[in-house]
Amino acid sequence: MTTPKQTMRRPRLASIAFASACLAPLAAWAQDAQQAGGSFVDNFERIDPSRWYVSDGWNNGPHQNCTWSKKQVSIKDGALQLQFAQEKLGQRNYACAEIQTTKRYGYGTYEARYRTATGPGLNSAFFTYIGPTDKKPHDEIDFEVLGKNVGQVQVNQYISAKGGNEKLAPVTGGADQGFNDYAFIWEKDRLRYFVNGELVQDVTDPSKIPSNAQKIFFSLWGTDTLSGWMGKFAYGGAPATMQIKRVAFTAPGEKCLFPESITCKIN
């Protein structure tokens, strides 16, 4: 199971009908080309505003018990810090954090090294998404660690708003106890998920593989209502933190961008 993500300033709804990509006008294709991002590695020495947009001042719907706040996003100790904290913002009693790329990325290798937050009712997510607010079908590729069980990560993908592809994979030692490497290699006819260099899911059915270029997201948020999936929320008394050391995108055919990249090891 996954929940609605938001892009830029307007929330999306999981039930929004999608438009057929084959009907996109030539102007839309030109816009996609203009917005497409190339290969990069970001070690988060700073938050580059040309690459990242920080979500601020809204929430994704009634399932979310917090409001996105730029005050919960910072750089500290050589990592991007996303925090979940007790702070009343609007009708929510908690503040949470999200960043998303300003550009969209297509087929290629996506990698992130991060440490997740702990606590039932919390979700530490690394994912890609595009949807109706961008005048595209809802396509999505997910890594989600639920704070109720940090010994595993859920991988999943949505194609034109259809999900149901969840799989749980172990994270040895716990996703909140240290930094772990999460990656997926997205190709037209294949989608592979990796945890610490190990293949944990291999999708070869084209009908279950997204096709639209997407933005890259990191988010930490909580819920009071999705307890069956995320656990019964209980604030721990102090801010919870997700730490991201590195994120990278490698376009198809390009050499690996850093020594630890999975593209250095896997064809």
C-alpha cells in the first residue's frame, strides 16, 4: 500500500482519472524534453535550489497528521536531515519534511544512501512520482520504510494509478540503525530493486513497469488513520529524523558516477 504524494504546491488524489499518454500533444513532448534531468550525484553539502524544491505549508490529505514544513529540512553532519516534530501548523499538530526534484527523470539507475526514522505511524520514503498535477498519468516507484518495523522496506510501483505490486524486503540490522543503500534500475522492459547491492525484486512484466518520466522525492511523514499499514501512531517525545547522505541518477549508457554505485557492478 502507498499513499498520495504531492508535487509542487497542489495535492494529488489517488482516485483522479488519468489521461492517455498517447494523446499528448507535441507541445507536451517538447515540455518534457525541456524539463528532463541528466545524470547527477548529490552528496548534500547544501540544498541546491536549482535541483530541489522543499515542500512547505500544506499536507497530502486527511490520512496525513502533519504539515510539510521547510523548517524541518536542513543539512547537518554531512547529511540532509528530514524531521518529524511536534509543532502545530494549521489544523495539524505535527510538522514533517519533504523535498522533490525540480526536473523529471526517465529510464536509468536511481540510488540513495540513507538512514530512516523510528516510530510507529511514520514513513521514511525514497521514491519517484509523476501525476495529474503535472498533466501526466500517475506513475510511481517506491522504497518505503515504516517505522513500526524498520527491519524491512516495502518496494512498490504504480502504473497509470494502478498499484498492488508491493513486496517486503529485509534490511539487515535495521534501516534506522545505520546508513543503507537503496537502488532501482528502471528500463523499458525491466525494473530491478536493490538493497545494499542485493537484488530484492525483479519485475519483467511490461504492464507493471512505469513509462513516464518522474520527479525524485524524499519524505518523512506520519498518520493517525492508516494504522493497519503503518502502525498506531505514538509520538516519541522528541523529533524523529531521516538522514540522507547521497542520491544519484545515472542515465542509460553512462558510466558509473561514484565508486560505490551499483552501476559499477551490474550491467
